[in-house]
Amino acid sequence: VGVFGAAVGGSLAWWWTSADISTVGKVRFADELAVPPLARSTVDRDGTRVFDLRMRAGTTEFRKGVATPTWGFDGSHLGPTLRAKRGERVAVRVRNALDEASSVHWHGMHLPAAMDGGPHQTVAAGSAWTPRWTVDQPAATLWYHPHPHGATERHVRRGLAGMFLLDDEDSERLKLPKTYGVDDLPVMVQDVTFDGAEFDHGHRFLANSGFLGERTMVNGTLDPYAEVRDERVRLRLLNASTARIYTFGFADDRPFALVGTDGGLLPEPASMDRVQLSLGERAEIVVTVRPGERTVLRSYPWRQGNGWERRFDGGDDSFDVLQLRAAERLRPSPAVPARLAADPGLGLPEAGDAVRARHFELRRSGINGRPMAMDRIDRTVTRGTTEVWTLRNAGDMTHNFHVHDAEFRVLDVDGKRPERALRGRKDTVAVPTGSTVRIALRFDGPPDPDIPYMYHCHLLSHEDLGMMGQFVVVEKGRRAGAVPDHAGH
Ligand code: C2O
Ligand code: CU
């Protein structure tokens, strides 16, 4: 095992094995981008839309003739795209055909804690779990992934992740590209390293952050290109990696319109040429292409610096992510509407609404000095109230912060107005080294004193190590209950 000196990012050290690095290379754009199928659903007599998801092990051919052991929902790797509309009742029959317990969390979904799919809603090997809820939030690009305590990184990296798209009346009316798989593409970006046929689960990693792969894949396609037949295409970018932060932009620096963030559409589009996504964050962008051209979506090193500006091959932390191949004749697309979300306030609270302030000190060893404990409720919040949370990273590595159930407003970053990509509905935000981020959240319940939601760093190895806390939402004047014992569930 060779040790690559601690030359970058101060105290961070790089390790790699003696495995050959000839696999490090440019993306060849040889394979058509896989688009996860839309999940089929049935509608019950009471109007509930019912989905089925089966977690299972299998093998996937990322490279011709090489079978890689993977996990997936329904298929062998990743999962279908679930789609539902605001106001609909949904149920998902989750079956676990793996040989170990897991769970399925609906990241960004506003729903009762018992349906959340966090570490308390474990689905034992061979068993099933059917959460039900009513979709009660704006159109958005959400996703789902396992959340078993201490094992989330491993489960996600093996392939358990998928998108969950929500629509509403506004989004259906708006003239944005919206034909799934045609001019509206899911773009789930993950980084990966192969060790022979298998995924390398950590021989080469940046010790402090968790696993950093030597290349990216999109929707499980290693060398992806997408044929574009329309003048404008909407990309639903999701950072589904476990540790790496991306700064997306096009190789020719063309501007694109940012139309949505984690929790839904912006009030108006924002023209930009780079958008940074930390773990679990989403951005919806609309890009315009010219007939016959090829353009490449790349990821650039993060300008704030995050300790991993350099890759294992010594190059900077840049990746070719996805090539768009425009047809010679493009169907015209309407211009991006000047107004998007109907509510300019996005349904988010303001700092002035807050009845309570809380502080969170982020360190890899835990939040506010305590590692996660399954049987400890860390915070009790009152249903219907707004709080301001101050997230402080005084440590020496980047973290981010994700809150279950509530989309939030980013109030400021180091006292300054947040950049445009942070002004929408958010459920996850980067908290770089040395910085302070303030967010305003409102907890709309439903109340449940006994079943907690999570807040945590979404660098999954940090989460697994205990950078997570639990909160319950209660009616005014009520206390938190006791977390039920889920041992052996
Ligand atoms: Cu995307 Cu608590 O997770
Ligand atoms: Cu972290």
C-alpha cells in the first residue's frame, strides 16, 4: 500500500492501494445514459397510489462482460423513479430481500415520523414495511435511500438509491421541459472506483471524509451521453455520492437557468454557470443546446476548497459527468418562464417568525459534542412553530446538514445573504470549514412524542459514525416521550 503525501488540504492525508490506476481516465461518452424507469403503481379503492419496491442483491454490468455485485430496488442497481402529485395519498410496499436489515428514507418528504424510513423504521431481512402518507408539499425532486444506523454509507454505495418526483398544479401548468426521459432527465451522480469486478468500498479513500471514487457515473452509467431532441433540456441533478461535493457547470461555461432546489421550484429562474451540490442536495437546471452540438456537463473543484481539490491521479478534482448530444434538428422549446413557484415566499418561514433559536456545533465526533444515540431524543420542537438553527463548523473538515421532514430557508452564510442556489426551499446545506449557516424552519407536524426525525451530516461516513441527532415534534406544552425499543424489529 502506497501512501500519497499529505500535500493537499492541510492535515488531510491520501491513501491508495497498489492497484493499478490505469482505470483513472477520461469519460469516453460511449454509453447511452440509463434513465431509471418510472415506477408502476396501482390505485387502491380508497384512492391511494401504491408502489412496490423490493430491495435485493444482484450483479450489474457497468463494463462489458464484467459482472459487479450490486444492490438495487427492483433491479440490480439503483431504483425506479417514483412519482406522485400533491394531495395524493401514497403507500409504498417495501420488501427487503437482502440478507440484512435496512430501511428506506424519503429524503425531503414532509410526512409523519413513523413513515420517514429513518433508523427506527428498520425493515428486517425477509420482511416488509408499508409506509402511507398524503403528499402535502410543492412539486420537487426528492429521492430515497436506506438509513440503517451505522450502515447507510455501505447500503447507498452498493446501489440503493432512487428519485422521487413530486408534481403539483403549478408545475403541471408551467412551460418547463417535463417529458420524463426526453427533455426532463434525472441525473444522479455518484463516484465510484472498481477493484477488479467489484466496487472498491474503501481501499482508496480520503480518511476524513469517507469514500472518494476516482470517477463518476450517472444513473449507474459509467460513460454517459444523452441524446437531446429538444432545444431545452431540464436536468434534475442529485448528488447521490457518499462523500464528494460537486460543482456542476458546462465545459464551455455556458449559462443555464437554475429553476429549482432541494424542495421545489424557485420564484424565478436564476441564470448561472456553476452550481455546487453537497451530499444529498438537488438542483433543477434548464440548459439550451444548439442543433448538432455536443456539450459536456462537468464537475469542477469547489472554489471554497474542501480538502479534496486533488484527485488520486494527481489531477484537480474535475470530472466529465455527462455529454449532451443535440440532434441536427431540434424541437423548439418555450423560453423558461419568468415566474415559477406561485408563492414568492416559497411557503418558508422568516427569521422574524422564530420562537426559538438553537445552536448546532458540527464535528465529526458528533453534533454538540455527542454522538448519535438511538434511545436519546436530542431536541423537542413544538408543532406549528418556527425556529432558527445556527449551524457552526469550527472543525477542520467540511460537513453538511440535513433535516428530515421540514424544508428550510437559508437565512445567511457567515452573516451574508446566501448565494442564489441557496435561496430556494432546502433540506440540506453545506457547512464549510470555519463557517456558520443560519436556517429558519417550521415544523408542521403531525406530532408524535415518541418517534423522532433525524438531523445529520449527509457525508454518509460521518452520519454512520454518529454525526446525527434526533428530534420529535410535539403539541404545545407536551414533552418528548421515550423512543420505542426497536431491537430485533
Ligand atoms: Cu438523505 Cu437522513 O437522509
Ligand atoms: Cu460531516
